[in-house]
Amino acid sequence: MTSDVGAPRGTWNGASVRSRVAAMAREDPEHRRFGASHHRYRLHPPLAEEAIRSFEQVHRVTLPASYRGFLGSVAGGGAGPDYGLLGLTEAVDDEEALHDLRAECLRVGFLATPFPHTTDWPGPGRGGDADYSVAGTLVLGEIGCGTFSRLVITGTNAGQVWLDDRPWGGLTPGPDFGDWYTAWLASQ
């Protein structure tokens, strides 16, 4: 992460992130950038520490530092990569592709189950299959065409954002949440 936006271990400069998102909105007033017509460069208010702690207690997890720090000092969801970030407990309309995935993630015990993968899992389009577990991950948002971003909550890769493309590419590891989000902030 860049020093003006955030730092390892979950320290974020909320004002800097909000300023950058506002600049992105000014640069794209017609929301032509991919996903912008959905999130419209709006950030939800940051979450109170009590709300974050309550979520962790209910699900028996500790959220990765970079994500936890983001929630508390930057935003509880909203503008972000692709179609944006779901709020931590945001309800999803049952007509949306994310509905069932989000419900699965919020089932008791799902997030506390360690994520079993350490390397990618090839999907059908890469000579593999779509029969893989995503336990221990929280779906962050939709990329499109049945592909989603998932934050690993438990297991050896906790904190990483993985690409979940069950119909074609499978499961692919990605960067830490902080690096993932700041890469989006830096993109044009």
C-alpha cells in the first residue's frame, strides 16, 4: 500500500482514500469506468468498532487487519474494484447473483472454517473442475459473468483477495486486501 493511503497491518488514511475516490468520481462524471454505474463512487460510512467486534464474535473469527482497518477508518463498503464492495453485513437483493453467495458466507461456522487452499484451483476452462470449497472466505463483490472477489478470513492465506470464477477459471490467489484496494485507487 502507498504510505499516504494505508500501511501494512490495517492502518489506513481514511481522509486520503475518500479524497482519492472523490477525485475518481470527478474524473468520471458519467460513470463510464467499469462498475462505476453500480457503486457510483459512493463510500458507506466507516463502521463503529463495536459493529466490527460484534461481527467477529458472531462468526468466531478475527477479520484480517487490512480489511478490519479499512472498515473502521475508511468505509463499511461501497466504491471499490469492479462493482464495488459489499458492506460487512449488507443485505443483498434476492434477485442479484451475490444473494446466495452472501447468505452462504454469513452462515454460522462458514467463516470460521479454515480456507483449505494455498494455490490456485483450475476451473472447467483450465482443465479442472468447479468442485472446490470456498469456506473461510467472505464474498466482497461481483466482478461479473459469475465471477466474484473473495476475502480469505481464516487459514494460511488470511487477508488475501482471491478470484472465484467457478464457471471457467476456478479459484485464483490474489494480493492482500490493502494492496488489492489501493491498486484500484491507483488505476486510471
